[in-house]
Amino acid sequence: MTIVAVFNQKGGVGKTTTVLNLAAALARRGRQPVGIDLDPQAQFSSITGITAHSGDDSIYSLFQRNRPLRELIRESPSGINVISSHVELSKVDALHGKGYNAINKLNTSLQAEKSRFGNTPWIIDCSPLVGVLSLNAIFACDAVIVPISADYLSINGAFQIVKTLKALEQVLKRRVNRRYLLTRFDSRRSMAKIILNMAQTEFGADVCRTVISENVSLAESPALHKTIFEHAPDSRGAHDYDALLDELMADGFIE
């Protein structure tokens, strides 16, 4: 069971797009992934068509009444199993604080499901804020993907994540495996090349060899509530996310 969190402390970097289409690429290969929407904005839930009518139908009920994750999974039309979010999830910090039990809640629940779900990959769409929700994702995951759109503010968010992960290593007793993924990449723009060079200098071999190119079809597909493979299977965006999955599986990042 591989658990991957997709996280950047800046929004608008392709976080939800990456969760959606990486999960879709896995589903196309018969892997039956589960996507957890851990962002109160619930964009992943909305795009997949799995919206919660109340907090109790969402991941929020894990925190409120320890509801088992298996009871919350619903299958989307694209074949991705989804645990949806709800706006009530924004209350978690205030209600539960940042004690160890609160930030380890998702990890405990996922470990309880391990024998039932076997080799199922789980992908978590994180809130961009460093709080109880994102800490739950980091405590639970085997690895983190950090999407970086080709602009300065995005890579600065990635630099902040390095500090966050380093600070957590003493508590976790391990280094969280990670990959930095360049998104919205346009090779014609000098800034894109500068950001790529900055990432490679700072993060070295942890930078994905695959980049997600700027692509109209990728921008269109969420508005149509479709994955890139449903909307434009022959597009550059579909090719890029397929190539990303190939790379991550070849590297053992995803089993």
C-alpha cells in the first residue's frame, strides 16, 4: 500500500490536477487508487463528481467520530475511488488542536485498513496550509510530491516545505521520500528554465525527470469534471501524466 501526499504551501501550482490525473493514470492500469480530499475547498471532490452533502459523509467524520475510511469511499465515473472533503473540514484545527493523536489520526486509520486494501495506492490532496490537515497527510504518507509551477512564488513554497519536512524528521524518525514536479512548464519561457535549474540545484535527484507542460486541455478538463484521459486522451497533458506514472513506478516511488 503506497500512500502519497501531494503538497505545496502555495496554491495554484497544479496540486489537485496532479492528484486527479495521477490517480486516473493508475486507474487506467487497473490499480484502483483511492484519492483522499484533505482540502476544505473540496476541489478534487467536485471535479470527480463525488461531493459530500454533509461533513458526516466526508473525511471530516474520521476526525469527528473516528468513522472507518472504508465506509467513506465512493467510486467516481472515471474509476477513481474518492473520499470526499467538506467545508466543515476547516474546523479541524480549532476543534482538535495539534496534539500527536490529532495529527496522527489519518495514519492510524490507514494502517488499520492495510490488510483489507493490499497494494492499493492512496493519493492525498493536501490543504496548502501547514496545519492539522497537512500534518496528518505527512504523518500518514510514504512519500510526498511537491508540484512547482514554473514561477518564483511556487518554488519559494517548495523551499518552505523542505523546512517543514526537516523539522518533522525528528518526530517521524525518518526522512519522507519526496519528488519535486515541474508543472505548467513552457520551454519557450526563460523563467520556466530558470525555475527548473533552481529546482535541480536545490533538490538534485529528487526533481522528477518528467515535466507537466502547459496545456490547454489540462486547463479545460477540471471545468468539465473530467480527467485529462477522459477529456483529451491524445493530448500532451495525458502523455505527461502517463510518463510521470511510468517514472514514479520505475523508481519505486509508487509500488
